[in-house]
Amino acid sequence: MALQSLTKTTCGLAAGALIVMAAPLAAPAFAQDTMTDPGVIEVSVLDNADKLAASDEDFLSSDTQKIDFPAEVKSVHYITFADGSENTNDDVENFLRAQQPALIQEDSFAPGVVIIAVGFNPNTMGAYAGNDVAAATGIAEQDRIDGITDVMRPLLQDGKTSLAMLEGAKSVADTSVVAEDNSLGAGWIAGIVGGIAALTAAIVAWAWGHERKKKARTARENFDYAQRHYGEVAQQLDGINVRAHSLTSPLANDELRRQWDDVHGRFLEVNDIFGSLEGLKASSPDKDFVKASDDISKAHTAISQVEKAQENIDTLYNMEHGDEGVRRRELTRLREDMQEARQDINDKNSLVDDTLRTLISRTEGLSPASPAFMDDYARLIRDYAVALRGVEKQLGETKQTTDRTAPAIYDDNWRVGTGYNAFVPYYMISTWHAADVSAASSASSGSANTSFSSGFSGAGGGSSW
């Protein structure tokens, strides 16, 4: 394994001593504060995987000093591995014995030491400490090491390696960080088992009644909304349809018109639905609303979606027809989306970062009064869509469990340009990715491994992420 290491030790004791010596005797408060300074923690960053930028290493070196460690902690060492084994405990032990022997003893890690490790092939992580530190922090306990790795896991899955490592160190210092205990004691289990037979019928009856009341209440609310809004939408439908089919910019593609035709067709069926609901009124019993709930839901969905489609079509229409206020608003929203994307990749890829910076500059330079505004805006969307493919790669790979259907013209989260050149705003991509990371975290969470193949008995353990 090629070793690329950088040791950062921050020392200020000598300078502090000079300041104290030079201070007047009439300033005892200053001298007292200096004398009670707990000192500086030695920090090293051993980035064997070459995953940390210089700014990440500086971040770890500086922010580790802010952690409220117990007095036993003298040094914190952050280690990454490009290649390793499924048991990161062995990787840490072998690496320290070969490369950092001062940090490890025959049967334990060196006194005063905290070690945070992250592996990338496979994805592993771990936290370790000398026995004196373990006694002060409880890191040798299973619930503590599980809690520490549970904190690190979602950050690592989201590509935030340096932050995950820092949070791991913070969690070592914070003895309140423990794994959630979802288990039940034997007495509780016995009580539950003994009471199941007696409670089952009552619970089922209550749940059935509760769901029926909830379903009836929702149906009543949807029915009331549909009745109040149907007539107004029906009067405007032809106008909306004409406007939808008169859009001329590149952003008004065939898919957008197909989406409009879909919701338009479903709205035309609402009149027949109301016909089947003849006689239903606010005073009707819950059972009638429960029986009609599916038809009511279809009517409510069609009406509310046409209203949202009208709002979005009007936005695009007004942009096409020179409404500078609307154009300026959408430019601002697009620029904010680009800035969020750039902030989240955090300089992980200089080419992608430069592309986003250029796109932001182009957005700021686009004049709402320009006759070529819509063509320029469409080109901006097209180029941003390409850049977002690079941004998505920098978010980190995780199993896609989220339905990644692009918002349609009738959805609340549709933005101008959605679907053009496969464009989806970054805020949607970020939302999908966060949901995937959360799902992966839940699937992979479990007890950390605290054993070493060699029989070594150092405090701490590791897990996968």
C-alpha cells in the first residue's frame, strides 16, 4: 500500500509562555487563564486513500482542537485506506504496527491516543483509543462504538469524509453518543406475549374504526375542495388549453404537452365522476364518503393538478412574452439551485466546480429584457443539465431506492425547464440522494465489530458504511 501521510501538529505553548512572562504582575486574571489552558491536542492526518483535500486536512487539524476531550486524550489521528479488508480493525492494527509503531503497544493502543479510520475499498470505518482514553470515554463498550459509527455512516455515504471523521472524534469525546436501544427486556416481552390474545380483538376493532373515520374525513375534505373549485377551473379550461399549445420556446417540448394533455383528459372525466356522486352532500354519513372515496380522490387530484398546471403554464407563457419580473424571479431560482449544487460538491472536482461557476456567471449576465432571453435560458438549462450529471457523481455512489421520476407540469415541485434535455433541478437530485443515503444507512446499520484477527485487544471497533 502506498503511504501518503501528512502530520499536522499545532503547538502554541511556547508562544503562550512568552506572553505570560511578558505580562505585567498587575494582571493576575490573564495569567490565571493561561495557566488553566488545557493545552493543544496533537493531530495527524494520514490520508493513504488520497481522499482529503488540503482544506479538509486543515479543517480536521483546526476543528479537532475545539472538541472537549477528557484530559486523558493527548493526540487524535485520522487515517484513510484506499484498499483494505472487511475487518477494518485488522487494517488499523497492521498499518500502525508497520507505519506508526508509536501509536500501538503489544495488546492495546498507546495511552492518550484516539484514532478515527475510514476505508474505501471496501467501505469501512472505525474508532479506537488507548485504554486510558477508553476508560474515560466508554469507547470499549458496544453501545458506544455502535453509536459512534452510526453518527459517521450517513456522512460518509453522502461523501462528506472529513466531516464524518471529525464527528467520529466528537462522538468519542461525547459519552452521551450511544446506539439506539430498540430491544425489550424479557419481562416486557413476556407481558406483551401474554396480553396479545386479550388485546388483539380490541386493537383490530379500534384500528379499523380509526382508519374508516380518517378515510371519511379525508374524503369529506377532498369532496368539499372539488365542489368549490371545479366550476372555476372548468370555465378557464379552454383558455389554459389554448395557452398550453401556444407555447413556442424550446422548453415547451413534446413531453410537456403530453403531460398537459394527460391532466386535461383526466379533468374532462370529473363531470362524469360528479354524476356518479349525485346525492352525496356534507350531511351524508361517513359510510357514504368511505364508499365514494376513490372517485372523490380522482376528482380532487384532477382539479388540483389542473390548477397547478395552469400556474406553471402561465409562468412559462409570461417568460416567453417578455415579463421581466417573472424572468428575473426564475433566473434567481436557477442561480440559487446552481449555488447549492456547487456548495454541496465542496470542491471535490475542480472541473465540475469551474463549470458551475461559469454557469452562475452566465445566469447573472443574462438580461431579462433581452429579445433572445428564452433561447439563452434554454441553452443555460441544457448546459446545466450536463453539469448536474457530474455533480451527481460527486455526491457519492449509493443504491437508488427512490422513485426518480422528474416532476410533471402539474406537480408542485416543477420548475421552468424541467424535462428539457433531461434537466431536473439540483434540489430534487439532492432530495433523492438524501433519501437513498437514509435508506442505505438503515439497511447497513448494525453492531460494530470489536474483534481483531490477531487476538489484539485494543479498545474500539469498526463497521461498514
